[in-house]
Amino acid sequence: MTQTEKVLRLKTDEAWMDFALDEARKAWRLSPPNPSVGAVIVKDGRLIGAGSTQQTGGPHAEIMALRDAAARGENVEAQPST
């Protein structure tokens, strides 16, 4: 991987992290006393699922992101490594 590719990847990763933080902000009044968390699932450079923490006792952000991906018709099952 070239230095330019590394920089572009870093910027892309930072953009997806910003998106996850935006998801977390959606839950900041909903989640206490739990932390406000956001999750994104990215496949081949595109968003396939996103979610945020639910009320106490509810699903975590990761579960909500998986549910969102499934609702979009995306397959989120792990693929065997070759």
C-alpha cells in the first residue's frame, strides 16, 4: 500500500468514525445511564447498516446496526476466510 493509499484510507476511516459518532449523538438523551454509542457497518466502501444505543435494557448500537443492515436486505454473515 502506497503512502497516498494509506492517507486516503485513513481519511475514509475517519469519515466512517464521524458517521458513527453522529449515530451516537442520536442517543445521548435516550441512553443514560448507559453510554451513547453509534455503530456503522461498512462493506466495500459503502454503508450497509447503522444504529445507536437504545434505552436502558434495549439493544446495543451494534445490534441496531445489524438489524438496519438486515432491513436493507444486506447479508451480514461472516464469510469464511480463504
